[in-house]
Amino acid sequence: MTLRSAFARQFQREKINFLLTNRVPRRQLTRFMGWFSKIEHPWICRASIAIWRMFTDLELRDAKYSRFKSLHECFTRELREGARPVCEDPRVLVSPCDAIVGATGRVTRGAMLQAKGRPYSMAELLGDVGDADLISYYGDGWYTTLRLTSGMYHRFHAPADCRVEKVTYLSGDTWNVNPIALRRVERLFCRNERATLQCRLIPSGHLITLVPIAAILVASIRLNFLDLRLHLRYDGPEVIPCDSTLQKGQEMGCFEHGSTMIVFAPPELSLSATVSEGQRLLVGEPLFRLPTAERV
């Protein structure tokens, strides 16, 4: 097979993948999947998980339980005790979720990259166009995109001891967030259903912002500290004040399938030397580091 024919075949596969997962009634399909996944029937559950395994690398060895009542229960499964040890160094901020590292780097003139040649605006992503102070705070700061595949563990955790000060919900679309879609859809992260979680580190006072982004078949984010579920039918307030204190590694919430988490950190922090694009991270592994003189 020539290089040209191999490239053509790869392009054709990507085109089919994009059409099957995006050129469909995304919102309707997502709502249907939300209903279907919660059906508690042993045959439906077993058949659904078997089909799911055909399309993804579903690993359940770390799961707390080996049997599930529904597909949804498998999606949002707990892990057994000790499955994700959390780095104890007080200067280290850890990964909030299991993920593959996508784009990572410095915020440049208020913009980041979702994929090579695909920039997007931080102001548009956060929905805080009028909040110049927040945008300025992350000027020259860091961003890291953490992509969850459908077979991964879908709960996310506090990256450090922190206080969640504000949650902002932004309604949107349900595009697939896989690399194929990221290369084809401009500003995809700014289009999808998402939330922003502003977290004040204790005791350093630095502000870390987490942006969980929903996707097709998902569009549902559960926040434990507010006992709140953000989804396509959510009609509550857009800005949700809160004052919830969490310990490092404590569960914050979960996605219902797989999606993306973007983490913003101020410029005085540094990206962990072990983090690189394409790397797989687990909850509790180092992501950012505070200056040596400071403690989390």
C-alpha cells in the first residue's frame, strides 16, 4: 500500500466517524441515551455493556463492583478503595480525572488551542466576557485539556485542598469531542454544554478553574458538592454561588459517559515535568506544581 492510499483510507475512516457521531440529531440522541442507559434490566444491561466493549477499551478491574443494574451505573461506576492513590506532596496539584492529555501550554493573548491550528477564546469558553479580571488573572497562565474516552472512569476529584466559590453553567450543543471532531469543528469547546468551577486553593489562595465539557450521549454533569445535575433540561440559574470546601482527591462529581475537562492555572504555577501531550493520566497523579516557597 502506498503512502497516498494509506492516507486516503485514514481520511475516509475519519470522515465516516465524524458523520456517524456528529451529523445526527445530537440533542435528541443524547436525551434518548440518557433515558435508555438508566433502564434497570439484567439482559439489557449485559447486552449494552457487551456492545460497548466492541467499540472501546472498557476496563472494569478497578471498579468497586463487578455487577451493575444499568448501563448508566456502569458509566458512573465507583472505584475500589486505593485504586487511585493521590500524590501527597502539598505543593502538587493532581489530575482531577482519568484522561488523555490533549493540548497543553500557556494562555497566549487570551487564547488556547483545541487542536493544532484550531484556537479558541478563553473569554468565550468561560462565558465571562465581561469579567476582565478573571481573563487577566490567567494571562500567560497554564491550560491543560484532559480528554476522557467512553471506557474510562468518569468521576472527577478535587486537584488540591480548595474551596469552590462559584459555578457557572453554559448551555450548548453536544458535539463529539474526540480528536477527529476537534480537527474539523472551530471552537468546539465553546459550543458544547459546559460548566466552570472556580476553586480557591487552601492555603495559598491561588484560583484554579475547572471546565467540565459535555458531549454527545453525555450532556450531563453531576456536582456532588451542590447535589446538582446539569443537563440539557436544566432550567435553573446560570451562575450558582457556593462555598464548598473539598480535600485533595475528594470526589467532586461525574460525567455520564465520557467527555473533556480543561484546567486553568495562574502563571506562577508550573506544569508537572511528567505531563506531555498524548500521555494518559490517572486521578491523583501530578498535574501542576506550586512555587517551592508555597504550600497548597
